[in-house]
Amino acid sequence: MTGVVAAKGFPTPDLSEGALARVTAEVAATAEEYDRSGAIPLRGLEVAHRAGLLTASVARRHGGPGLGHRDVARVLTALGEGDPSVALIAANTLAAHASEAARPHWPEGLYADVLERSARGPAPVNAVRAEPELGAPARGGLPATTLRRTASGWVLNGRKAYATGGSALVCHVVWVVAEEPGVEPPRVGHALVAADLPGIGWVETWDHLGLRASNTHDVVYRDVELPQEAFVEIPRGADGRYRDPAATTGPGGFAHSALYVGVARAARTAFVDFARTRAPAGLGRPIATTERIQVVAGEVDAQIAVAETLLHGALLRVEAGDESVLPQLPVVKASIARAVVAAVQTAVAALGNPALSRRNPLERHLRDVLCVRVHPPQEDAALLAAGRRVLGHGAPG
């Protein structure tokens, strides 16, 4: 699949159902292979690149299509249905381009280099935030990774966990605390780091249940020298307190939800394929002809319908300027996670042992869909915030 070339060379993706289905099929062709090897899914990323999907959110001022949240969600659902490891790397890349499109903050030369690489081939970017000791940033706390001021710029030191994309990344957006003489409280923000700078090393820690090809390894920064403009501060609130942006769910946060909707759709397809071809000797016909399996198929489809409706319904309300939905976005996201997990688990439970065999793609889809729960906000945090919001407005004093 190819796109229409934009003014500066970035393709406008073909988002028709047929075109996205072809991308899904081509990416899916190598998903099992990469799941078993754990290697970076280069062929799947190349498919996404050729279709213009890795640059779909590049701003129009940079020659990109500048797609919005709903179109990006459709892209990621298609990729997630093919290979969620490819989709996760793509989601992080699209989020970085969307952030720059909404609020320019990258050093001009570095972003120009990323765009040039993106025109030639897959050029993944990721926000590298978690740390082995701190855990998930959305749970609170400040990073131990530091950016020390020097006469010519900065020096970066620290170790980050869960850096999806691994050595395929061309740029890291690293969450840091700035060390500057006389500046109190210290500034917090992101260091924009070209991936090929000296002092960057990888520790292959990723041996996970799902998304095995996402290469979500640890990365170590040892005296990485950066120019002055590489630091982008995250402003503190009016009360002087720092609030981590990752703790707030916005429409961009639904990119991860979208890719797991794709996993659920892939599981539905695998269930249907098995049910149509499995004909036990005692039954004498495919199990797809039985009411029990038909009810299960209906339940799987119902859960996917819930997830898709929540995903696109929430984004439509945001697009329409309905601010009343904004406080509910965390629980909407948690509800999507519940629905996609329920869809895949329902299919697996109905088929029993065959669905847990590595010869059956449902086994992989089950492992992959469970990873939806790790993306912030986790369900308990979303429900706690919602409960406090509701009770704060209506509970007796």
C-alpha cells in the first residue's frame, strides 16, 4: 500500500477499510516469527513505514498529513490486529510527532534529522520515562536520571526501564531532573537525545509474557553530552508543585487502547477460523454450527463493540468540544481494557486446551492483550480518582 506524497515527501495514508486490512495482513504475516524470536519487528515496521503510518501525525507545516486522534486510533487498531509489538512502537512514535505538532519544543536540528530519517525508513521515537527503582512515573515521584548543567550544555546520566523500541529508536525523550547550581526546587523535564550519541548502552531485560517483540529493554546513559537546547522543562503549577503529565489521561492516551482493540479483533478472527474448521468426530460437523459456540462468538463480538464504541465515542466527544467527558477519560480507558481482555479470555475459555497451544494464535493474542493493563492509568488508580471526583461533588460533608 502506498500513500499520496505530501508537499515535503511524507505520504498521506490510505485509511480506507480495504487498505488498512491489507496492512494488517502483511504485518500479521511475521508476527508469530517475531514473537518467538523477540527480535525488533523490522519487517512489520517497514510495512507501516511504506504505508505512511509511522508519520501519520507529523504536522502539516512539516509536510506531514497531521492526522487527528481518531484517525491515529484507526491506524493503531489496524497495526495492533497485525502485530501489537509493531503497533506499540508506532504508537509511541506517533505520540512524539503529535506532541511536537501541538506544541513545538524540539531543537530544530534534531527534529529535522528525525524527519529526514522518517522519510527514508522507519524512525521510531519514544518517551523513555520509567526507572528500575521508581517504577511507573504515573504513580508519583521524581526520576533519578539527571541532566547536569555544564559550560557548553548538559551531561545526562541514569538508567531507564521499559524503553520500548530498543536499539531501533532514533531518538529518546528522556524524563530527567536538571542539576543546576542555585536552582531550587530543581527543574523537571525531558532531554531530547539522539539515539546514536556516545554513552548510550542497552541492557536486554525484556523477557515478557506479551508484546515480546517490542524490545522494551533497559537503557543506560553514561555521561551523554547534550547541547543546551536539548532540555525541555515541564512547568510547575501555580502552587509551585510539579505534576507528572503521564498521570493525566488525554485523548492521545487512547492510542494504546486502540492497538489492544486490534488484538481483540485478531482474537475474534482466530476464534472464527478455528470454529469453522474444527469438526469433532462425535459431532460430525464444525463447532461453528452449534448454538454454544455461536453464543460465545456473539459475546466476543459484543465486547469488541463495547471497546470500539467507547474508544471512538470518547474521541468524538473530545473533537466536538464536549469538556464534560474529560474527567471520565481515565475510567473510559480502563473500561476499554476490561472489554478487550474479556473478549480474548472468552474466546480462549470456550476452546479450552487448543486455544492455549502455541500452534494456535489465540495463545499469543491472550498474552498480548493482558499487557493493556500496564498502561497508565492502571484500573485501580482510574477508579480511585473517579470515585473521589464523584463523592467530592455529591458526598455529604
